[in-house]
Amino acid sequence: MTTLSIATLEKGQQLFSTTYSFNRGDLVRYAGASGDLNPIHWNDRFATEVGLPGVIAHGMLTMGTVVQAVTDWAGDPTAIVDYQTRFAAMIPVADPEGSNPSDAEGTEIAVVGTVGKVDPEAGTVRVDLTVTLGDEKVLTKAQALVALGTAGAAA
């Protein structure tokens, strides 16, 4: 078991780098689970009629998926004290023609977490998140405040 310690963290240090993908099946499942049945997330015809390139991933699905990277790094979802972001770009999710939407590879986003600030007195670290689709940032000012305590937390 690894122990995360405030003492070993410094501003600018990369903590993790990972990718997540969204396919059409993910969007449909999230729509049902969240109750957000807006057709821009599952109906290409509707999405293009309102000026979108096609269906797009839910913002809250994106936000929730991204914070999972912080949870995985911290090893404890209750260690996340605060999480915030701004939505900067849509994540289009193509429809795989003639196949089961859940079988498609999907649209991949990259998530990189770095130390933005360490507060030894409070026992917290601010994790700054860079979230991109290709070269485009899809979230900006994405930050999670994680309580590690002064002695560290188990991961």
C-alpha cells in the first residue's frame, strides 16, 4: 500500500495522466441514469438540427469521469473536498454506422493532473486538471482540492 504525503508533493509535479473514452452506449446509459434525456446527447438528427456537429457528451458525465482520475490517485473518494471546472468545448461522440453503439471505441479525452498548490497546515493539495480532446481543452479551470492530512492518506 502506497502512502500519499504532503511532504513529497510540490507545485508543478505531475501526479497522473490517463485517458477516458465515451461511446454512444455510454451516453444513452448516462441519459437514463441521470434523467437528462435531452436528445442532443443521443439523436444525431436533432443535434444537427440545433446546430451541433452531432451528439455530444453530457457535461456532467464529462465532469464526473474526470474527477474519477483524482479519486483513483487519492485512493479515497471522501478525500475530495472541492471540485470545480468550466466547460470550454463540446465532446462530439460519433455514431458507429451499422453497429451496436456500445461496441464503438468512442471519443477519447486525456486527463493530466498536476499539483497546483500544497497547503501543509490544512493538509490539502490542489490538483489542477488539464482535460483535452486532441489539442483542444474541453474543461478549463478544472481543480480538485484533496485532503491528505498532515501525515498522509492511504492510496
